[in-house]
Amino acid sequence: MRVVIARFPFDLIKTEVQDSMKGVKPEPITGESVLIGGRHYPVKQVGEIITRQDRRDFSAGEVTRALTRLGFTCSSSTPVARTPLEEASALLQAPAAPDGDPTG
């Protein structure tokens, strides 16, 4: 499938992308990610490998669109802000820290 990343056209095939990522250790995910071969990779890392371009030359959105068109599952790890009620509820559901007091 022909996709454009950083103003350059690429003919990508899903199996070729999977083969390119075999043996590549995923970097820590801080933004958008893609699931390839049972592992989550940052889309910028994948984009750098499949295009052989510096990751500063393209956006995560460009690679995400291309990988989604190829049939990969992409996701965003954008933190979701909690409401004060949700934050309090999460704190109440957390296990209590052991304080050594047998009376509870």
C-alpha cells in the first residue's frame, strides 16, 4: 500500500513491517503506540525503522495513519484527567499501607 510519510511516498506491506520489527526491542512508550507481533512499539520508533528517516522528520500522526491503513492497531497513551470524585474513589480502593497496628 502506498503511503506518504514526511512528504515521501512508501510502498509498505504489513508483513514487511512485521519482519522489519522482529528482534527490535521496544523503547518506552510516552505517546502513540502500535501493536506489532504482540509487542507495543512507539510509532516514531517504527516510523524511523520502516522509512530509514530521522524521527524528527515526520509526525507520529503520519505514521499512525499509515500503520492503521495497513491494519495495525494503534493507540494513544495520552493521560486522561480524573475528576476529583474519580481521584477520591481511586484512593479509597487502593490497599491500605501496613502500619503494624494489629487493632486495625
